[in-house]
Amino acid sequence: MFLLLLLAIVGALLVVQYIKLLRVSSFAEKIPSFQPVYPVLGHIPLFWGKSTHEAFQIALKLFASAERVGKILLGPSPWIIINHPDLLQQILTRNEMYDKPFPYDFFRLGSGLITERSGERWLQAKKLLSPTFNTRMLTGFLPTMDARAMKMITKLQPLADGHTEIDLFQYISTCTLEIAFSTTMGRVVDELPGQQDYIRNLEIMMNAIGARIVNVNLWLFYRFSKTYQIDEQARNNCFAFTNKIIQERRRELRTEPESTHDEFLKKQMNTLDQIITAQRSNGTAFTDTELIYQLFSIMSAANDTSALTVAYTCLFLAMYPEIQDKVMAEMNQVFYSPEVEINLDTVKQLEYTEMVVKEVLRLCPAVPFGARQTSKEILIDDIRVPKDQIIAYDLYTLHRRKEFWGPDAELFDPERFRPEAVQQRHPYAYMPFYGGLRNCIGHRYAMLSVRIMLLRVLQNFELRTNLKQSDLKFKFEITLKLDGPHSVWLVKRNKGL
């Protein structure tokens, strides 16, 4: 009898809560829903228990069906979908659209620059971290980027026999993680004890987060899942390793306190030093936990986005040898001898290479989905959207809209990024590093590391593959991953620099 009464009470409370959510969501009645919609549950059954590839394909269909505005229903609660550059510009440039919604909590990285939900706190953190990516810092990173790229080339040399097929992403990912580790942690030794375990556990952690985002069942029961157990173990290992480095560097900085007061020396600091010595306007500094969150955010962003961009670019160049030849010709023109230094000026001269990379990022945006949360009522296409509502967008679909990219939008064509073509296009039709007020502060860092790795790969190897663009199948694991290997084979060039 007591159990029946308890169940009745719980059921009544759930009904009341559901009705409340319906009332709050009544504003979205005018917004078309993606089909099919299931009673009570909305679109939840579409994503329940799906693989990351299946979930990604479903999401693309939902987003692509919206001309400008649509909605996804999670039970009675709507997610507003915007799918037009005009609306993206309107949303992403508004001061009241700094906040991020609850799925960013799945990262469990608290106040990290990427995952910080509060727009106000994000602005404070960005101001403190921006010096990490100034021109002087980036210049200091270039020798490290090049050294790690050459280390990767050494590993690839024995495999460049013209017929051994390899998954190039595995080698590039190791390289980008080493670059991110060296530039972020400020350790000049080739490898620290435990570094490889850290790199492996960071990858495990990010994959677990991606699995949780696309599986609605893991939203509710994550702590009871095997994925959570794997995530927790990897996370603890990463925390312990990072904390050890932070404490060691704190002790070192205490012996050289004058560097934190000299502005010239301060600009020379690595990322970790910058974060340790940064102070908010009220005089407080980041706590050790906040330091770990910030480093995790920077490490994961610097690694995955750069690694995927280089891997996809190599794959497209292998599929389009005539474009690979044009890139190689430009590289030979700029770096015509081993004495030509890799610096900001010479790397900047790789203009066609940059066009190729931008076209790759159009077709394969590293982070395809984004979302914001309204901090007050806003107007979207004459629809009043109240406070605390989620607005989501999809760059994969946006970058393929034919009215902005032409009838051949699926075709790989770097000429789309000639300066005159860029000027004629809507500024928010292309957002590989997002846009507006909360864009990626590390995009210059990413593009530098990408061009340096591509330079060294192409100077040493010709890229070939049997894959065609139509063969590429994608999945969502926070970033846009290929559902299968980045299969290429390498042929040694007659003369590598």
C-alpha cells in the first residue's frame, strides 16, 4: 500500500513538472518541429542508444531540414535550431548570448575556457588567458612545433615505401599532442615520465565525453555506466599528472619572482606560467583546480582540432593530386633552401596552402556543433524566445548551404577562399573557429601548427590514397571524427628539406 502511494505521488509530481515545462515552452509552438516527433518524449527516441556515427547522421538530417529556424524536442523542452548566417550573426554577436547550456557540463571541466557556462566568467578568463596567444608567444612556439613535426617525419620514414597503407591520423595526433604538451606545460625535455600515459588518458577522457553527449541515456544514468568508470579513471590520472607539474612549476617560479613583474619577461612565459601568474581584477589568482581545468581545455582544443585538420588535409591532398602539386609548388617557392627559416613571415606566405586548409575546415569543421543559452528574452524571426532557452547550430550543414557555396557545395575547391570570393560571401556562412564574441582565442596557434606539420609532411612525402571523398563517413565525438582510418600511403620525395 505504501509503495503504491509513493509511486502515485512520484507520478503526480512528474506530471506537474511536465505541465510546467509545457507552459514554459509554449513560445516555441510557432517553430516547426523536425519529424518524426514522439508523444511525451519528443525526439529522444531518435538518439537513444545510437552509435556516434548514427547519432551524427540523425542530427544532420534534423538540422538540414530547417531553412532558418527549427526545434528539437527533448520531452516537452525545445532546443531552438538556427541554420542561417543572418541568424548566427544576430545570435553570436549579442552580449546576452555569452552563456552556454547544460551539455557543456558533461565535460566536467568546470571553469575551463571552452566549458565555462557563464559568459561573464568566461570574459574574465579570456582576458587573463589572451596573452598566452600573443605574437611574441607564438613566435617562441615555432621551433617546438617544427621539432615535433620533424620527429613525426622520422617515425614515418620507414613506412614510406609506396605501398604500406597507414592511418595517418594516429601519427599526426601524437605529434599535435606533443606540440600542445610542450607549448602548454613549458617542458623542453623530449618527454617527461608519465607523458605518454597522460596523452592516452586525455584521449580516453575526450572520447567518453563525446559518447555521453550523443547518447541521451547517458545524460541520466552516466554514473552507472561503464563509460563513466573509464572516464573517471582516465580523468584521475590526468589530474594527478597535471597537478604534479603545476606544483613543480609553482616551486620554480617562487625562486624567480621578479619575472612576474617584468612585462617583457612576462610575455616570454609559456602557457602554464601565464596562467599561474595571472591575476583577476580583484587580485586573486587561479586555484590549482582552476589551473587544471584551463590546461585541460587548452590541451584538448589544441590537440584534436589541429590533428584532425592536418589529417583531413592530407587525405584530401591525397585524393586530389593536382591540388597537392600546387601546394608543393608554393612550399618550394617559399622554402627554396634548407636555410630559409620557419617564422611568422615565411609561414604567412603559404597563402594557397591556407586556402586548402580553409576548404578542408569548411567540409570537415573540427567542432561541428555549438550552442548558446539565452540570458534574457530575445527575438528570433519575430519569435520571442525567453530566458534560459537553448539555441543550437550546426557548422557541417551551414558550410554546405548551396545559396552561399554554389550548386557544387560538396565539391572540394580551395578557390572558394580567394580574397575576392571571401569578400562577396556572408561573413557568418563560414565559421571553422566559431564567430562573434565567444570565438576561439587559439585559432592563430592552430593554423600555425597545421601549416608547419603540412610543410614537413609534403616536403618529405607524396601522399596517395584509394579513398574518394564520397567514401568519407563521419561520427561525432565532440569533434568530427572519421568513421574509419585516414588511410594513405607515402612515397618518399627525391629531395626533402
